[in-house]
Amino acid sequence: MSVPTALLVITAALSAMMLAIVWSLRRCGLPGVADWCNANLAVTMALVLFALRGYINDIFSVVAANAALAGALALFYAGCVRFSGGQPRWGRLAAGILATMGVVVVWRYVFDVFTTRVVAVSAFHAVLCALTGITLIRRRPRGRAGNYYLTTAGFALFFATGHTVRGLLSAFSLMGDPYSLQSPGLNTLFLTLGALVMPALTMGAVLMIHDTMVRRLEAIANTDGLTGVMSRKAWDEMAVREIERAGSGRPAPALLIIDIDRFKAVNDTFGHAAGDAVLQAFAGLAGAQIRTTDRLGRLGGEEFAVLLPATRVADALRMAERIRASAEQHVVRVADKGGIVRYTISGGVACLRPGESLAQLSARADAALYRAKLEGRNRILAHDDQVPGTAVPVREALPA
């Protein structure tokens, strides 16, 4: 077995393994995965046909093999476009494949010039790889999530460069047919690079799929399923980190704990679907009132918490009062009952003391909330830092 044939057989086996990996991820529901599966299937078939050159008719080992390889790269590019939120332009891709295959057929059965075929095929492959890399760079998500996009884009641009160089060398007749053993060093190098394109790109795709799935699971774990705000676990972890930063010299945060008044009566009167609608509506209302640096979470039931970094009690009270006033005017329409639900909230505010834990801070804010409930609801009270265990009405704490 010649070196080129051995390389093709080995890479075909590698592509088949990558196909199995991507196939196992097809149920993840992410766009583009099906295209990547089909791309690996097509490239595996192409490499097998290339390896059989000399044993089967050239219509299969040259024309069909090149068509399958071009189609595989087109499918991979289309998968990247879909995965990034776009829609591939199949008409242009099909036109490119047909034009390339037209050159292959003419320069095999009319003129039989190997270098011309290589130039055409290399040019098309280089364009597809370059488009893949550019698409992933332009459409990558920001932050850490974009790292795997850049990795895959790097592979694609590297192979685009390799195909470009191969096409240029062939155009100047510096390379021959690898099966004729002319220029064996260069031909083996470029044959190896060409065979590794799909396995390398697919490895990058698998990394992108894995990262996206992990981030989705993290979002599910960190988000309250009903209201869309932070879950209790995620909020607690965030609050602990913020308190630790405050202990390192940063300004102290304030904590606001909110409870929807008489929420059981809403469920009893209008049903639990209406109660869920109230929780969702309030979460949206509160989220619109707080700053981008503040963190809103659902502690459970009808209780919410807002951590306000580097915030004085008076400023936290002003923000809390805006939320209370907005909730008092808020109307939630109940479709099933054909009616409307009005609700109010009560809240307690406390500012972090030196050396205090999240549990201690929460206990003081909760004590202020409890007093707000006792004093008639629909009000915000602040825990008095000067006299532990007491609370101050919001209208007394705010300036006139």
C-alpha cells in the first residue's frame, strides 16, 4: 500500500470515529449538528473512494470522491452558520460545488490535466474554510464562551491557507499527482493536511457543542424556572462572593428582601396559574427598576431578594420604594378567570456590617420585613444599624 493510500485509509477511519462522536450529540437540539454529521459521513465516503483509486473507475475515485469532499466542506460551513444563528445560502454553495465539479470533469475527461483540477478544487476548499473561519469569528459569543469558536476558526483559517498554497504551487506546476510519486514530499504533506481538515474541524465543533451544552445547564441551574431571575442557589453563591469582596475593602452592599402581600389569597381566589402570573409579572417589574449591577433572585415561594453592591441604606430604600410604588399600581390580567389581580409588596432593608455573614445580614433584613408585615404591609422598613433588632419606616429614613 502506498503512503498516500495509507494516509487516506487512516484518515477515513478517523473521520468515521468523529462521525460517531457527532452522531451521539445529535439529540442535543442545537442547530447545525445534523449538518456536521452529514459532513463527516460525506468526507468518510470521499476518503474511501480516494483510497480505492486504481481499483475502481475514475468516475468514482475522482469525480464522485471530489464531489463528496466538496459537499462535506459545504455542509460543515452550513453547520457553522446554523450553529451561529444564521441561515446558509444553499444556492450559492450548490453553484460553487457544481462549478468545481465541472472543472474536474472537463480537465479529467477532455484535457486530463491534474494540476488544473487541483487548482480548482483547492480554490473552492480554501474559500469554504476561510468562510467557516470568518463566520465563527464574527458570530462568536463574547467572553469565555467564544474561545472554542476561535479555536475552530483557527483550524479553518489554517487549512484555508494550506489549500491556497497548494493551489498556487499547482498553478505553477510545482506539484504533481501524488499517486504518480512526483514531488513526494510536498504531495504527502498537502495530502495529509487535506485529509485532516474534517477531523480537525469536527473536533472544534464538538468543543463548541460541549461548551454550549454546559452553559445551558449552568443557566438552567442558576435561573429560577418560573420567573427567570436568579435561583436561590445561584443568588446565595453570588451574595457570598460579594460579601467577601466587601470584606477586602470594597464598599458594603445592601440587601433588600421582598415578600408579596397576601399571596395565598391570590392563589385561593384566582388559582395557582394566576399566582404564577403575579410572580412572573413582579419579577419583570422589579428587574426593570434595579440597576445593572444589582442582583435579583427568588428565595422561594413569593419571596425575592435584591443585593445592591456598594449601596447605602438610604439609597437602597429609595430604590425599594420605587419597586413598592410600581407594584401597588401594577395590574396583572388573568386570562382564564377573565379578571385582574392587584397586589402589594412588603420589604426589609439592611446594610452589611463589618465582619457580618450573609446569614446575619439576611436575618436583619428579614426582621425588618417581618415588622413591615406587622405594621400593615405595603411598606418598606429598614433595619436600624444603630439599635440592633429595630427597624425604621421608609418614610422616616428618606429625606423630605
